[in-house]
Amino acid sequence: MTKVLVTGSAGFIGGYLVSELLGRGHEVVGLDNFSKYGPVAHSYDDHPNFRFVEGDARDVDLLIDLLTGCDHFIAGAAMIGGISYFHAYAYDLLATNERIMASSCDAAIAAHRSGTLKKVTYVSSSMVFESTDRWPSKEGDQRLIPPPQSSYGFQKLAVEYYARAAWDQYKLPYTIVRPFNCVGVGEGRALGEAEVLSGNVKLAMSHVVPDLVQKVLKGQDPLHILGAGDQVRHYTYGGDLARGIITAMEHEAAGNDDFNLSTAESTTVLQLAELIWRKIKGPDVPFRYVSDEPFAHDVAMRVPDVAKAREVLGFNAETTLDAMLDEVIPWITQAVADGRL
């Protein structure tokens, strides 16, 4: 049985990752410090092949201990959030995530040298393409375009440099994966002192889908959106992303390579907002919206080239946005009723 350490296992994508790994028959060790949402429960918490450790991914000695006997390491721990997070925690995103990544690599180098660790799969981000002027964004473009302007995007680009540098100097095998605009269940209101209002509703400091859904559920009319709503995104289901990440982890052809993981379908924020409105309000309530001043790092276009993941890994993100919202809206409705959003 293959043993996998997942850092950030209680996070948004982390929950999908652990579930997919267990479903594929892996033994999983999860590490998280509950810094974003606080303690969370998952359906697999009592699974016989899952062990959870509450701890900090900046603790090198802890990571070395947890990597004992592990075949794979999915380095997913990070401070992460929606666009409002980039501004509220600009320094912390850079400093904390740098410390996490350095500790992760230090521990992985030691584990690879003396133990069973075969490879590290690094979770990067579509934000490495933040400053691009070419679409769709292909693997390799991140080294040809200006660096990201946000501290979060810049640090995620640094993650990829860590991966390659650890290979160059220590021959630590790697795979880099870049999820695009994850949509799914499991996000709560982020912990922290910062509050961001959008009209009369306090944002969850998370991502666009839960924030739009909660605003409609709370009766905001007209609906407040950032900017004109013409920002282009590729909303990708968390379960599809987990399947892609683990396929990349397992696949022999993924060694020392990088992959965009995303749906091929483009959607504007305005299209997303109207679709959410119709699903909650019904067809007879006129869709009304107003544009708020956008954040500085609200990228106009985020369009990935997905051919490499399809051709090398056989990966396609197949879940439609309509199907995602049919799962997410009821979950957020309950979270709002419970006071979690």
C-alpha cells in the first residue's frame, strides 16, 4: 500500500485530495493547523487508512517524522484565499508560505535521502500567470512573462522554483500542479481580523462562488460584483482537481514536469453571477447587479491551456459549472442557515 503525506489536508482542496487518495487505496497521513477555518470534520476522519495530525507545516522536524515510510508527499499547505485575501494579508501570504515551502523541501530532501520518499507533488496556482499577455496560458509561459504582481502569485511562482532547485541540487523528484479556480463544498468563513464588505454583506474571505451565493441567499438586490464582471475564469470542480493532482502524483510520465489542471470551459464573472441568481431566485426575478471597484490583483483573464494534462496524463475536468452549482448552492444554503457563512 502506498503511503502519502498531505499537508493542508483540512483545507478546501485538501479535503477532496484525502477522499480521492483513500478511494484509490492509498494510506494517508494528513497534516493541518486549522489556521484558516478552525477545526473541521470530514466523512473519512475514522477511515482505517487515514491518520490526522494537528500541527504546523513550518515544523521541519515534524514533517521529517511524518514522512517516515511515506512514498509520496503532496505539499499543499499554504495560506490561501480569494482576491480580498491578497490585500488583507499581503505580507503574511508571502512570509508564511515561504516558510512553509522551505520547511517542506528541507524535510522532503532529508526523507528522500534516507527513506522511501519517491517524489513531491507541489500544489502551485494559476496565479503564476497573473501578469500574462498571452492566452491560453501554457506550461512554461510563467518563465517568459513578467512575474506576478501580488505577493500570493509571486510566492506560488517561488514554489515552482523550490521544486526545480531541490531537483537540481539534491535530485528530489517533483511534479508541479496548477489548479484553476476550484469550486466545491467545504469552505467556511475564514478566521482573522479583516472584514471586507460587498454592499451590505460581509465577504467570507474565500472565493467568488461562495461569496456570490451567500449574497444572493441573504437577499442582496442588486447584486454587487467586482468590476464590470467581464473577468474570464475557468471554474473547476474540486473532485476533478483532486483526481488530476493524484493522477499526476502517480503517473510515471509526470516526473519533473508541470501541469495546468482545469476545465476547458471559459465563464465570465457576470455569467457566473446570473447563473447563481437564476438557480436561487428562479426565472421570474429580474437579474440586477452593480459594479464595485475591483481589487488591484483581480486578473482580467485566466485561461489555461489544458492540452498537456490531457495528452500526458489522460486528465479531463468533466464536471460542468451547472452541476457544480447544484451541489454547492445547497451546501452554502445550509452553511448560511447554520451561521458558518
